[in-house]
Amino acid sequence: MAISREATEKLAALLGERLSTTQAERDLHGGSETWHRAPPPDAVVWPVDTIEVAAILRIASAHRIPVIGWGTGTSLEGHALAVRGGISLDTSRMDRVIEIRPEDLQVTVQPGVTREALNRELRATGLFFPVDPGANASLGGMAATRASGTTAVRYGTMRDNVLGLEVVLADGRVIRTGSRAAKSSAGYDLTGLMVGSEGTLGIITELTLRLHGQPEEVAAAVCAFPTLEEAVECVTATIQSGIPMARIEFVDAGIARAFNRSAGTHLPEQPHLMVEFHGAKTSVASDADSFGAIAAEFGGAGFDWASTPEARNQLWRMRHGAYPAALALRPGATAVVTDVCVPMSHLAEAVSAAAADIAAEGLMGPIVGHVGDGNFHALLLIEPGNEVELTAAKRIATRMAERALDVGGTITGEHGVGIGKRALMTAEHGDGWQVMGAIKTALDPLGILNPGKLVPDAN
């Protein structure tokens, strides 16, 4: 929808040059990391504090203008696309680390602070924020999408590391959720409700996060396996053995080939596990030896240990670069990027079935995964505009989701719903999806916050 002249004038009076309706800025905020596309928003705004966000939402509510939160634009399911027009609310200038409380293992930040910027700020404290989705995402966006990533197997997801929030509701009211206390039994868990709500219930303007001590020792390695099944079965055995992994990542032969091309490595073109251990020197050495023994039972070989911080950083930069490396396997391609999460006992079967589906459809679709918690991703490479390939990729993604649900899993372990997985929500939640819609209606009766995403449309 176009924004009225009256609303535009009110926003301009509030924000000045921090309101833009130029095509370049609108296009920048209308892009997507994957195949999802929508028209650009009608305007982009850059607030600097909670007061301005509240004022923007009061104007938007009065004029029934959609408002879509924007962090760094790295989401994969079209979360930040303006599918019904409106305002893209960019939080990148809300980037202050407000207070670090080392004695409480806590930090309070504005939503535009990125995870890498926060950890640079924390270096001198001996603490770090562990949630690592790969992209240098904003912490507000990570909370809104309930992000996780490579370290979730040890440190948990955003759900486990967000203690409290400041949130502006659709009508401009400002609420605080949670507290700085270690626990509370005072009423509904509004923090948990907002974390993962994908901007449909409110705009996050402040976060209080849990911090962790930097480990004394870190060891990381990559090793190859003869087959996909043996690599994944090794993960299951490792987790069941109780070895405290900090990261345990899976990449298939296609991704190993992509790494060799993009990073100049010489990995065997086989499935690999990439692992990392945190702790005291003695415990890390013991854990690494225990993992090596388990990996050997499943054919793991060619351990390449990253013994320096620089080598470890290079290893994880390579893993985080799996998506662009995969795209380079088919120049000019885009991708349907999908993820599911299953109980560990069904992980090997689920990954094998996904690989078989990809082969049967004749697509190129490398598989990667944060498999320590049963979560894996398929990067289904398609030619832009090729409806036959897009339809095939969607079939694969749907079958992956259906198989996950059949064994008690979920349609998405970390990508979230956005518009890409919205059609699958009834299959996972049944009438619970309508309950989510009722909560949305109660907090946003005009439906202006990120409409067309996550929840059913209001009747």
C-alpha cells in the first residue's frame, strides 16, 4: 500500500533525513538472501531510540500502515519482505551496547548491535555471547527469529540466552519483559512469546542477554567419512556418549567440493564433520581423544586439527560461507534453502531420505547441518525464473518437513517461518496455529506488524 502524504509528512517531521522513499533504499530493503521476492517497501525509516520507534508505530497505527522490522536482512524465509507494502523499520542505527554487567554474566544492548560487534566489545571482560547463526546478524533480528546456529548444541539458542526485552507494540505502547534475575514465576513468559515472533507482535528495542565465560582451551578439527550415513551416525553416537561438544557440524560431499573451489582447500570430496571442544586443557584433550575413537568406529579419517586461533577462525569462516560457496557450484543460481529438525534417533534416516529426494528430482542440493541437535539444511540450487525447478525444490522441502513431523520433529529448527514455511504451520500445530493468530489479533488488532507472515490472516 502507498503511504499517504499526511503520514509521510508526520514521519518526515519526526525523522528528517532518516526517512527515505528513494528507489535505491527501497530496493535494498526489498531484497532476500534466497529465492523469495516481493515488491520493495514504500518507505524506509532509521530510528535511533525507543521513543522514535514508539512514535513511528503510533503514526503507522493511525494510518493503518504495515511496519516490517529490518535488522541486517540475512533471514532466509522472506521474513523482512514487505509483502503488503508499508514501512521497513531499519534498526541498524540503534547499535549501542548499553551496559555490560560482568558479575551477573549479562549485557544490555540495542537491537542493531551485531553479534560480532558485541563480542569485540566483550573481549576485555573474559566473556562472550555464544549464539552463532553464521551471518553477522543483528541481535534484535536474532531474537525475533529465535536464531541458533553452530554452538547451539552446547550453549543453546536465543530462547535460552535472552533474559529480557523492551518491546514497542503496534499501538506505540512500550513494555518490558523478563528481568535480570536468574528466574521468575511472575506471570506469563512474555519474553518467550516475543522471541521467535518474527516481528509480528512488536518491535524489539532493547535486549538483556546471558553471557558465558571464554573457554580456557579450544580445539577444532575436520574429518572425512566414507558415507553420509556413517558421518551422521557418528554424530548420534557422540551425543549419546555425553561428550560435551561446543560445535559438531555436518557438510556433505557437495559442500566439501564447494569449499575446495571457494577457499582453496584440499578436502576429500566426501561427507565431513567439523567439530570444536571448549573447556580446560585437560578436559578438551580428553574429549577430543574420545571423539576420535568414536569417529574411527564409523570410518572417520584424515583429521585436520586447527591448532591456532587463526586456523580455527578460518575453519569456521569456511563453514559459515557454505551458502555462497554452494551457489558458486552453479553460477547464476539462486536457492530454496530449507531446514528441519528431528529427534537424534531419526537424524541419519532423515538426512539420507532428503539426499535421495534431491537426487530423484535431478537438482543440485548440498546438505549442511548443525547436526548436534538434529538440525540440517538443504541448499536447493535453482535457475532464477525456472518454475519447473522451483516446483521440484518446493516438493523436496515439503517432503523433508512432512518426514520431520512424522517422527516428532519440526518444520524448521532455526530458519523460522516467514512466508516460506507458513503453509506448513497447520500440519505442525493444528489448532495451535489459530491460537497464535488469536494472540496476534489481541496485540495487533489492525494487523500492521509484518503482515502476511508466520500466523494465519485474521478473519
